[in-house]
Amino acid sequence: MTGNANLYAHFQQHFPADLNTQLLTDVDGCGVTYLQADEASARIANTLLQLGAGRGDRITVQVEKSVENLYLYLACLRAGLVYHPLNTAYTAPELAYFLGNAEPTIVICASDALTTIESVLPANGIKALLTLDADGGGTLMQQAEGASEQANVAQCKGAEMAALLYSSGTTGRPKGIVLSHDNLRKNAKTLVQTWGFSASDRLLHMLPIYHVHGLFVGLGCVLMCGASMVWHSRFSDKAAIAAMQDCTVMMGVPTYYTRLLANPGFGSECCSNMRLFVSGSAPLLSETFVEFKSRSGHTILERYGMTETGMNTSNPLNGERRAGTVGPPLPGVAVRVVDDSGGNLADGETGNLQVKGPNVFPGYWRMPEKTVEDFTDDGFFNTGDKATIDPDGYVSIVGRAKDMIITGGLNVYPKEIELVIDDMAGINESAVIGVADADFGEAVVAVIIGNGDPPTVDEVISHCKKQLANFKVPKRVEVIESLPRNAMGKVQKNLLRERFSTA
């Protein structure tokens, strides 16, 4: 075991003895070896350091998924820099907040986003603005081309920050989530053991790599055991079916599985080489679980995690995988369900889910008061989810205390959208809810109360598109005279969800 807690050092320990072993194959069938990835990440690491980035500095990345993006992530780890990925759908107002709050030293974006990024860059602190495009072109790789293929792996302590991700909050103000080298390393190691990963596995990787699922779960499992991947920039049911014959594991959000089931060509023959299908990032409907097993002969393994914690629970690899549950806690992770006063609840009772373990983040970026608020005195993190735990230890997520919407596996916080809508002239008040959607799990619906000369539905949607990433934009806007409230004046969103459940 290396004395260096740097995550990349631990990945290197699990690289194949022959570095010419294939790490991935892209959609065009081009292969990349472990040696090529190691050398490319070294060149980028050297380039970032030469540009003035120092240990612990944030590197903000808003680019499309590509092999070069993978190299960039690995480069940040090995150089002791902090990888700060952003969804490519974010708009200028959203980017302005992230850049101002994260205070990066270097920003890397797609060439066609350069003008937008330049318009919101902080006045001070940025030492370089580089580009990286989906085809691997751009100034980052141009500058890295002449850099050395040898780079030391920075000595890091386990508690040092490896990545900074953001999760919007109930106040509408995004929170920076600090993830340490130990958080990522220990969670990846646990998942490799729990899910039976080995060097002979080949992961079908169709997830984005700007959030936990594709970035830390998928890549972590592969790199922590010397496995390989089939690398696609995005999900396609047809491409997934074609790729499965050469893969052993697939990770996806529930939408991936509903789209596979909607394809008449999907069945057990496609899955003859597969050993495991994993679902997460959003609740998997029991009917999807049942139909998938009937059609494919495989039982989907559903697990539960968060940006703040990585993975917490998982249905077993060997054992009963229960529909509607996310399984028992992972080894080393403690979970409990408590009432609003913090008292432990009995098996089967619904309450607030709390978790504790080496996977749980140390706190929010520059928000100590919020960190204190979300952790208990004995070190448990309040997830904000409502759950039950059965006598066998299986956890079921039954609701979300914070009204969060999960659409296509992406988190949407209503307050953030409500603030944008309420800022419009002619809007007295708004309430944003999630309603069931067969494809995305949930769809965003805005309910508005006009004032004087209210904007039209199209104007509301157009305004949101200018301010918010496209996955946050309401799919439908409903206009009503007043919002239902309880005796304390709080909007009863449960009644709105019932009323507009077929929206």
C-alpha cells in the first residue's frame, strides 16, 4: 500500500502490469491503452502546473465528454489540483456564480462557449483560459502536446480536496461539495469489492462525467481494478444494445433502462455477455425492475448515493435484489432513520435518513454554518431523504424532505427556478413541482400566480431558458388563481402534485 493518499497513486497501483493493455474503446472503435492515458495525463498535469496552478487550486471544467476530458480529470488528481466539473447546459448567470464561488486558477471550456465564459470570468485570479472540444481539439491539448510524458504524482493527505462539485440548495444558492481523496478512494474500493469488479470486466460507459455517477462510480470501479471500458459520449438505446456483446457491466439512470425496454430489439440475447446492470441517481420504478428481469433475464442492482456521500447502500451482488429498495448499507457505512427530534425509529417506520462513513464529505465549500446544520453532533449527515429500513437492513427511499426533483438522473431544486420566475414582472408568486414522467422519472412543472399583466406561458419558459440549464426549465407552466397553503401559510406542494399529476 502506497503512503501517498493521492487517488491517482492508488489507481496506478491497480493498472495492469502490461501498460499496453487497453483501457477503453471509443464509439469509433479506436483504442486507448493505460500507457497512453498515463502519458497524456502527465502532459496535461505538467501544462497546468506550468501555467501557474498550484496544489489545491481549482480547475473549472465545462466541456463535453471526451477521452481528453478523462485525461484532464486524471491530470488534476496526479498534480494535486482540484477537479471542478460543470454541466455543459449551464447558462451565463449560473456560470457567473460557480466561477465566483469556486475561484478557479484555470478554466477550461468548449471553443463555442468561450465568449460566454469570458463574459462572466472573475476579474482576478484566473491565470489561464483554455479550450477543449468534443473531438479532442482546442488550446489545452495544443499546449500539452510538447509537455513531458513524465510527471510525479503529488503527495496528498487523505483529507485533501480532490474534487469540488456543486449541488443547488433549498434556498436557491448552490452549495460547493468538497470531496477528498479518501472519500473517493475508499468508496471506489468498496464498490469494486461489493460489485465483484475485476480486470476482466468491461464497463459500458454512457454516463456524463460532470457528476458522481459517471465520474466517480463508473471510472472509480474501472481504474481501481485495471478493468476496461467502452466509451460513448452519451446514451443511445441502439448503441447500448450493439455494445453489450462486448461488455460485462452497464451503469445507468432509470431513463436508460426504460428506453432499452421501449426498444423492441432488446432482450436476453443482447445480454448474453453481461453480468451486471446497475441503476442509480434516481428512483427505479418497480414495474421497470420487473419488466427488465422478464425481458433480459437480469435483475437490475439498484443502489443509493448522493453528491455529498458517494454511494451509501446497494442491493447485493449475490443475494436478493428487492424492487423498490436500494439495499443494505455498504461495508463501513452506517445508516439510520430518525424522527424530527433526532430519535431513532423502529424498523419499518418512516423518518429522516442519516448516513455516516468514510464516503461522507467533510463539509461544504466556504459554508461552515451550512456544514454544522447538516451534520449531527455524533457525525451523521442529514441526507434530506425520507426512508424506511426493514428488519433485514434494506433501505427504501420513500420521499425527499427538500422537495428536490430528479429528472433524467439530474437534481433540480424548485427554489432555484422559483426565484428566477418570481423575478419576472407580472408574477406574484410561483411554485415548482415534479410530476411523474415515464421517460425522465419526473418532469418539472411551474405553477404561477399572475399579478396585473402577467407574462404568457411561452414568455415564462423563454425567460427560464435564458437563466437556467435546459434540464431545469419547466416542461409545462400552469396558471392558477392561488396556491394551496396549510395553517402555517406553507405552500402545500403535495396538493399541487396531485392536481397536476397528469401534466
